[in-house]
Amino acid sequence: MISSTFFLAPKPLSVRIWHWLTVILMMGTITTVLLNSTLFKTRNNIAMVQAQVKSEGGSITEKQAKSVAHEYNDKLWMVHKYIGFGLSFLLLCRIVAEVTMSKEKKLRTRIQQAINIPVKSRESKHYLWVQYGYVVFYLMLMMMALTGLVLAFEDWQWLDAVHKPAKQIHGFLQYGFYTYAVLHIAGTIRADVTTYGGIISRMINGKSL
């Protein structure tokens, strides 16, 4: 069946490299957000900075301590920004690949094939939902990339009008990414231990059954 062919077929090296680079960078963005929201949150470290300065015989005001604590927060956001540039580049590569690849390999073609399957078996429906999931993922990634670039180039005055809505959209969509990541990982593991054994290893080594 079409779904078995898709899930069990060996993946080209370029696809596997793109996939794992995207996974690594996405995990990087999530990690920087979590660290900035917890361990390196500015207000959580003000007292620590004051205590450390005091232990060395010095003194520092709360405002000064806040400025010091905020520097670590800023550094992590810079890392987050550079990771975002990497994800934006990978998205551009994926768009180019979608445009240039053969018709039968395009995401649009796979969805049309799944819709046109005469008998809607459980397997074919699963395949269709997976394809729709990819569409949702790419749309979220595109919106995250666009809004992230607006935030990254906040010094460009002509972007001032869209800076606030871009920040709101960017912050909201992160929860969509968290949800997709959890569902994707859980679904892949479930598929690997049930119907499509070895699907994870094939995404690493590219070998078929």
C-alpha cells in the first residue's frame, strides 16, 4: 500500500541530513527558550548577583544587578536568534526542494494520492493525516521564521509597525511547535515498535528492510 511504501522506503541522504539538522536546531530553540524562562530569567538572578558581589566585599544596587543578570539573558537570546537563522535557511532549502523535485515526490502529490485511494483503510487514513501534519508543520515553521526574522531585525525602522504582532504570533506559535514535537516523537516511536519496525533506524542509515 502507499502508506507502507512511504514509511518503509529508504530516505535519500539529503532528506535525512535536512531532517536531523532541523531536529537539532528545533531542540536548540526550545532549549534556549526554556533556559531563558527559568534558569537565566533576569528577575530570578538579581538577588544572586547582589549576594555574589556582597560576598566579595562589594555592593551593588538592584538596578545594577538587574543589568548584569540581563546580560546572560541577552546572550541566550542571541544564540536563539542564530539558531533561528539556521532554521530559516533550512526552510528555504525545503521550499526549493519542493519546487524542483519530481512531481511524484512532492508533498502535494502525496496528499492527492492519499485522498484518491479507493478503499479508506486505517493505514491509508493514517498516511493522509501524517501528510496533513507535515503541511501544518511547514506552515508553522514558515510563520515562525518570518516573525522571527522581524524580531531579529528589530533595528530596521520600517518593521516597527509589525514588530508587536510578530512578537505575539511568534510567542503563540511556540506552543504549536511543542505540541507537534511531542506528537511526532510519540507517533514515530509507536510506529517503530508496532507496524513500521525500524522506521527510526532507516531515517538514520537510509537502509530499507
